[in-house]
Amino acid sequence: MVDIKCLVCGESLEIPPYVDTEKYDGQVSCKACGSLLHIKLAGAKVQGYNLVPSKSPRITRKIEELLEELRRAGKQPDDK
């Protein structure tokens, strides 16, 4: 089972049945917040994923809020 958390809301992404988890390089949307993520899977394992830039004001606002929370916590967005 492939487990990917949305980079905007943190919810687990539901991988659609049409996605071949053995080899997939494409986009999946988060059902919780509507964000679009580009994912790369190989051998049923996550090779990488990132947020696809959006022009949606709701998503843009949520990203800005999350980045501000990180700044207040003294972290950079790419910190682990």
C-alpha cells in the first residue's frame, strides 16, 4: 500500500484505482482540500512527490498559512 500525505492539509491521499503503483508518474488530487500533487511511484514505493502550483485562492491561502506557521516555529519549509 502506498501512503502519501498531502503537502497542504496533511491528510492521506487516496490513490485512484487507475494508478499503476508499480510505475506511475503523474498527478493525484487530495480529496480533503483539493490540492494537486505530482507523484512518482516505482515498485509500489514512493520515489517522490511535490505540490503542483495552483491558481486556486483557497489553496494558495492555505499554503501561505502553513508557511507562516513554519516561520513562527523557526523552521524553513524544507526542514525535516
